[in-house]
Amino acid sequence: MLLACCLGVQAQPLELNEAHPGRYTVRQGDTLWDISARFLKSPWLWPRLWQANPQLANPHLIYPGDELVLIWVDGQPRLVRAEPFGVVRLSPRVREEPAVATIPLAAIANFTGSHRILAPEQMAQAPYILGDQQGRMLMSKDENLYVRGHLNPNETYGVYRSQGELTDRSGRAGFGQKAALVGTVQALDQPGERLARVRVSSLRQEMRQGDRLLPLAADGAIAAFYYPRPGPAIDNAHVLAMGRETAMAGRHDVVFINKGGDDGLRAGDLYGVLKPGPGVYDYGDSALNRLSYADTAGRYLRNTGPATTLPAAPIARLMVFRVYPHVSAALVLDSEEPVRSHYPLAAVQHAGLRP
């Protein structure tokens, strides 16, 4: 199946954006995806755009400050590095500074190190902070705290705070509970039955009574490489929630979608995000006989029947990087407008954005 997927991607035509530049200077913070998206309608085909160098294990090394030139080789577009005085070098050279990454791994690492999706029973059954000797509700670094539950002495635990149950558009649950890491503690001893004493070893924010303790996530590591490619067809897929406690997401932010491993998703799968079109009441839809958007229409007009819904528009592309049975975490690779909860997903081939 993987071979068929790769062959399918290779079979896709390498189409350039209509407004592609002839040259581009690599900037700090660029990724290969960003640069390819300036030139290609399908930026996941970036390996076919770069001029390969058989002398290097990784033939796609470019760096901030490099000037890239679009040339044609055997009728196919290629990006190569321009050397001073107009000389075009067809082979990248090795440097000691960090090369441009394929995608922003730092954004993924930052999120996976601080967030988890848990079954509700995992949170309910986990040990939790009772308080400290001073009777404070908020705890600071190096304090000794008491925890309800059994812990292994000298083991380090993550302290997590629930950010609520994930639900879909209809309010259906079963996707898991989002939890954020607030810090870590080291278990000291067990002074009583189901009573443990711990010391706060690190903080991202102040700990509170009721925060839950869990072993540090064994699945917190991220892949060294992701290979973006169009994901399998999925029905009724949409953005479930933002990765953080915000109302919208933009470039390099994380979102959750309502499909997971049980739906055939894998890390690296790409999807487009659509902004639903507004509803419009047309002439003759009511006695008012005038045009009106549904979201500003009065109660009388809304009671006359459904409005005409205008087509959805592609506004973003995202890549799945963490897959759970019924939900996945995905990184917004590029966006023209903010992504919001309940926005539908589409095949990435049908979600081209402006270059």
C-alpha cells in the first residue's frame, strides 16, 4: 500500500504556480514546504523540484541566505542554488550551520512535549495533588506536596491539567480528553496508605490542587523525519478542536481532527481545510423579498426555511503528525485565513492556496 501511495505521488504532474518567482532568497524560518509552495501547486512534490546531488546522503540541503534559481532540465522545473557572479551551481555544498528543515519540527516537538490525549478514565483514575503544608491552592518549584494515590519512590511524574473532553459538531464524545503538562514532580516517599509525598522539580505554570499525575509520556518523542503526502479519502472529516486554548489556529499551530488510526490515517497525511460558505436568503425566500446573509438575518427570516449555502473555499493545508484511534493531531503548514473548529477537511489536491 505504501509503495502504491509513493508511486501515485510520483505520477502526479509537477505543476508550477502561475505567479511563481524566477528566483528566491531563503529566509530564516523557511522550510522546504514553504519554499516549494511558492513554486508548486502541490508542495508535497518538493523532492522532485530540488536538483539532486549524488555525492550527498541528503541531496536537499539549503540554508538561509541561499539564492535559489528556477531552471529547466529535460523539460522539468528544477530549483538550484545560484553562486556569486551569476554562476549556477547544480550541486548543494555542505555547511556546518543547520540546513532548512522539510517542515517545522520545532512546532511539533513543542506541542507533543506538553500535550496528551487521554481516555477519560485515565484522568479519573490518576493520582492527584491534595495540597501542601501551608494550605495553598497554587504550588511553586521545590515545594513538597502531598498526592492522593500510589507512586514509585524516586520516579519522575508529569503533572497534567485537563483541558476538557473533545467533542464533534453534534456534541458526540469518545475522542478523548485533552491534557496539558503544567510541570514535573519527583516522588519522595509514601507516608500513608494512598498518600504520597513529592517535590516539584519543574514548572510550566503554577500547579493547583486537583492536577493529575501521570508517568511521563513514552510516546512524547517525535519522528526524525516526516514525509508529507496526500492522505486517504475520509468522509465527514472536520477540525475537532484547537491544540491550545484559543478560538482559532494559524500557520504552524496544532489542531485536532475527528479521524484517527481506525480510519486509516498515518503520520504525514496531508489534508486541506475548507472555510464553509455563508448562507444567503435569496429574493422570494420570504415576504421581505431582499438579499440577506443568514448570520445577520432576523428571527422571522430564519424561520421561513433554510438559506442557500455558498460553496466552501480552501484556506489551509495541514499534516497529521500524531495518530490516536479516533482522533489525530495535525500541524497547519500554511493558511490564508484562521482555521476554526468544525471547518471541514478535503483532499489536499483540491485545496490549492494562493502562492
